[in-house]
Amino acid sequence: MRRPFRAPVPLKEGPRINREIRGVPQVQLIDDEGKNLGVISFFDALSMAEEAGLDLVEIAPQSEPPVCKILDFGRFKYQSQKKAAETRKNQKVVEIKEIKLRPNIDDHDYDVKMRQSRSFFEEGDKVKITLRFRGREMAHQDLGYQLLERVRHDLGDMAKVESEPRFEGKQMIMILTPR
């Protein structure tokens, strides 16, 4: 007589609970109050969890024997989702802000751009300095290098150069990161 075909158990996200824990004769058990009860048989641990009206949750499946805890799985899942949302909320995404300059920029305009880039560094963002050349300005690329060196010097206390000045088409680009 042939055995009926049985599909493999689909792998699910998160820890295994109750009867999903298979192939382990013994488990390291922690009760609902956080007290370590030692190594006991899986079925005894499962019956203890059912008596308490809670779930048996596999906390550390890779250890030998696996560590299981008696707890309310719905509440555990809710708290872990809440904790993950909190860590996502506290993450700062580093953005690259762009400051556009011209080789013959006026002193006041230059000062305004430097104040703006300082505020970007205080927020923790990177700044991409783009120096655009037009027409005959391309013949005076050395003025562009001098201006970018001035930027590097003026912002040296707050930022360091991540990418040295380089040409891309008709513009020179330098990227600075906050210290």
C-alpha cells in the first residue's frame, strides 16, 4: 500500500509555537514568570503551557536543546512589532543635499551657500557641491578647483571630503560628509 503524498510543511515567519515545534524530545524551559525550569521533555512542557492557558514558544531554536518559553504568543508578537516600529522610527536616513555654485560667485552669495550647507551638516546630511561651468568658463577650470578648495577649508571644522573634486561633463562635483 502506498503512503499518500504529504506536502512539506511551509516555513513560516517568526518563532514556532506549540505543536509546530517538531523533532525535539527535550527542551530548555522558561516559565511565564521568567524562571528557568531546566531541561524537560517537550510533551511535559507543552502540557504545562496548556494548563496555564498560554503558548509554548521556541525562543532559541539553534541551541541544544532548544530554549522554549511559556507565554501569550499574541502579546509577544504585538510587543515585537511595536519594538520594530520604534527602531524604524528612530532611524535617520542620510540624505544627499546639493549646493550649486558658479566659478565667479559673489562673496555674499558664497556666504549664504556656506550657511545653508552648515545647516545640512547639523542635520546629519551629506552635501554634494556642484560647480557648473558655462561657455568660456571651461577654459578656467583652475578657478573651479580654487573655489572648491575654499569650500573645503571653510567647512573643514564640520565636514570631511568623501569624494574629491572631479569633472562630470560641464560640472565639477565634490561630496562632503559631516564629521
